Amino acid sequence: MATSPVSTTGPLFQAGGLASGLDTTSIVNSIITADSAAMLQVQKQQAAYSVQISTLATLTSKLQALQSATDGLATAGLAPIRADSTYADFSATGSAPAEGSYTVQVATMAQAAKMRSTTFSSAQDPNALGLTGNLQFSIDGVTSPSTAINMTGMSLSAVAEAINQKVPQVTAAVVYTGSAYALSVTRKSTGYSTTQAGALQVIGGAGLSLQTIQQAQNASLKVDNLQVTSQSNTITNAIPGVSLTLHGQSDVATNVNFATDTSSSASGIKGFITAYNDVVTLLSSQLRPDPSLAATNNPLAGTNLLTIEHDMQSWLSTKVNGSGAVQTITDLNVSLQDDGTLALDKLPHGNTFAEAIAADPSGANKLFTTTKTGIAALVDALVQRQTEPSSVTLSDGSTLSVDGGLEGETTLLQNSTTALDDTVNYWQVYLDNERTRLTSEFTAMESTVATLNTTANYLNQLFYSSSSNTYKTTSNG
């Protein structure tokens, strides 16, 4: 009797459940992603530190901008007393201590001593000069041995270069006349402190034949008929608080009137208010952040920021002047708003800003120009405390350099970020090794599965071949 062949829906032999169709790459990635959680948390903390470091840098920049806004006011005040005109022979800058007039008469301007050599056919060929020996210069009777130049075998250009390198008080250059070359030497500073002839002298230098072509000259002028002499064309001590810069020497007496300049007052106070408000706005965003944004903005810790805010608010009540209509900055009708910023003439409580300046310009000036207690001095002190190192004397008499407040916070955050780098590096190595290990194990598994599948295929083929032969033998019998 014939038997029926075996009926099956699949191979008889197989590696159950371990087929090579598994997406091992996705499996490895999922495991690594899960294991990366700790490292990602550390990197998130580093990102938060980075935001805080950036915020500290911005705050430092805004404080320095506030300092810059008060630097000009520290010198001239809100209502400077300036020259009310321009003049042909000189310019007058700065702020006089009081309104008044002066006569200025410029007789001579300061000029620098100059020397020039004989001419030569070449600037580059040493043979065209045949120089030997040393070259030195005496400046106001002083000669430094370190400035001696051995000219032997030098070209004219080489001598000029050596002078510029070794003699800091002069400049040297090779000039071309159109047919020949000469060495020109000019003293950097004008005037002289000893004698006119002694301002610039040459020692040695045989072969160059350096000769004086312009004598040194000091500036000479009269201020209210008082004789003033200066080595420079900028005179800072003839009129208190004023610099005279000479441009000409007509020797004609010129009347200079100094009057209060209120036109610049508004721009000066507005510049201060703008810079002040920029700092306050940033402080407020850190001390009182929007709850919906605080998690992503990573605001700074508030202790030092509160100190800065308190110090700035105290300036408004600081009584700089003991008398007069303007004693504090609020007397200029500068008011504090609910958000901590300042406003000008928003809520007049008496005189407007312009009226206050007109009523007491001297008091308005002193608000910023007074040393130690003036607004500009207080701003400088705050910025220095926050951005510059200071020295602290210890009990044993030694000194210790301490970072400024914001500078110190920045350093701490930078150190914390660097310290976390080690943790990130550890996790990165671990994850790389874990990925390598998992990939290796899955590769080995796939190799085993492939071997098992090959064996299963062989056994299946062998079985079906044997079954087929048995069926044929039975049928034929």
C-alpha cells in the first residue's frame, strides 16, 4: 500500500525565535539611549552654566557701559563751563571752575629738533657710504650707552632701522631728493628741558655729517598777561580745568569767554539713565524671572545681584551736596519707577530738570564730579568691586588677591563646567565601550544563527530527499 508524503507548512528543523531578521542596530541604539540619560543630565547642567556665564559677561559689559556714561560727567559735570567760541591759534576744552573770561596770546608753538645727514647715491649699498665707528645721540644732555650703534659696513637704510630700534626718543627715515638719499632724524617730543641746542645732539657718526636743520622750540604764550612756557603744544595748567591745544602763533591777544553750557545737560543725564536702566533691567530678569521661562533661562543666584541692585538704588538718595537746590540726583527730577528703572521729568515734584540745572548748575555738576561721594565715584567703586581683583591683607600680614564679585562667580562657573567635563568623558567612554560590546555580542549571535540556519536547511533537504525516495519505492512496489 502506498504511503502519503509528509505534509508540512515549514521546515522540519529550525532555530526557533533566533532568526537573523532582528534589527540589532535599533536594539543597540535603544539601549545606548537609555544608558545616556545620566550623561545628558550632566550636559544639561553644563549648558545651564554656559548660559549663566554669558549672562555674567553681559552684566559686566552693561556695568562698564554705565561707568563710561559717568566718566565724562565726572570731569565736566552735567553743566560744564566751556569756552563759548572757537579760535584760530588754539582750542580750549574742558570745564572751567567758574564763568569768566581770559586773554590768550600765542607767541610760539613747540616744535621738535630735527637733523639731516649729507646725501648719498644709494640707500641700500653699504659701499656708497663707507661708514665706520659708533653713532649715538644725546637727548637733553643725557646719553645712554645702550643706544650706541656700530655703523661699520651698514647701508643708510640699515642705519635708519638701527636708530629706530635702539633709540626710543627719536625716529629716523631715509628721504629721497630725486637724485640722492639722506638720513633724517627727528626727536619724538617737542621742546627741550635744558637748552635749545642740547635738545638733540649727535655723538660720533663720522661719515653721516648729521646737521641740525630745525631747532627745538618750546611753546610760549601769555594767559591774562602771565607768561607760560611749555615743551608741549597742549597746556593743561594755565586755566584750571581747561586744556589749551595750540594750532598757530599769531601773537595776537584773544579774549576767551567761559559760560555754563546747559545744552549738553539733557544728553548727559539721559545717557546715564539709559545705562542705569540697562543694568537694572538685566538684574530684574535674573532676580525676578518669568516663571514660565526660568527653567530654560537658568537665572543667576541672587545674593550678589541683590547687593548690586541695592547699591544702585542707594545712589538716588545719596546727598552729595550739603546745600543748594541740587543735593541729590532726585533734585533733578529723576524718579524711580515701580520696575526699578529711572525716568526723567515723569512726575515733576517742583522744578523740571532744565529748571533745576538753571537754578543750581554748580550743584548739578558736583553730583558727578565730587570725589569719593559723587555719583561717578560711586559707579566706579561698584564696577571695580564687581569686575576687578582686590588685595586683602591677612592676619599674618601677607596679601591675597581676590576676584571681583562677578569675576569670581564667572570663575566658579567655569571651574564647575570644567569639572563636569571629566564626568561627561567617563560616560562617553562607557557608552562607546557598551556600544562596542553589544554590537560584538549581536554580531556573534547573528553568526551563530546563520550557522544554525545553514544546518537546519541541510537537515531539511536531507530529510525531504530521503522521504521522497521512500515514497517512490513504496509506490513502485
